[in-house]
Amino acid sequence: MIKKINHIGIAVASLEKQIPFYRDILHLEDLGQEEVADQKVRVAMFKVGEVKIELLEPTSDDSPIARFLEKKGDGIHHIAYESDGLVEEISFFTDNGIDMLDKTPREGAHETLIAFIHPKSSGRVLTEICQVKE
Ligand code: ZN
């Protein structure tokens, strides 16, 4: 079951350039940075209420984020909903004709498992479903 919005993913060409806006101007809580090798991104997380802001900087030219930046530039990349049963969500979506970019969960940032829905099945809003690992 989907419980809440976990985070909003924002593609940035440079973490170094964008972090001060979130940290020093908006004064969001800084949760630190990590690299997600699987997605070829470096992630900086900030927290506001229950929602996180996930800044994504590509670590390689063939990262999906690098391709996004090339086409669209910096901006909102995806919305992530938190579920308590990711595998069940994926099979429910698939049974209902939703096209999944990830048919099985994979590793996300901050101890989560994630799966993306294909934007053509979600009104062109890239949608991630994530589950916090126990
Ligand atoms: Zn995300």
C-alpha cells in the first residue's frame, strides 16, 4: 500500500552548485550524500517534514541523469511514493497494464528498494515506488 510521498528527485548538473540553495537558503535538514553506483549518480538528500528532496548528479555520461540533463537541463526528475510492499505494487501495476521500467526491485539511496514506472504509463511524470528496508 502506498503510504506517502517519500521524496522528490531533482536532476542537477552540479551538486556543489545547488546544495547551498537547499542548505543555506531554504534551510532544509542536510542528510548527507552518497553514491548510488547502480544508477551512476551521486545523491544529496535533504529533509523537510516527512518528505525528502533528492538531488541527483550524474557520475558518468551514460547515467540516466546525464541523458535527462542533456535533454531538459536541471529540474524535477521524479516523484517517489513510499510503499510497504514494493513487490506487491509491481505485480498489481503489471496486472493492470502499467509498464514498469523495473520489473523487480533494485537498490536505491538511503536503504531503500525502488522501482520506476515507465513515464508513458504515468502521464509523463517519472514515478518511483520505494520501500524502506527493514
Ligand atoms: Zn528517487
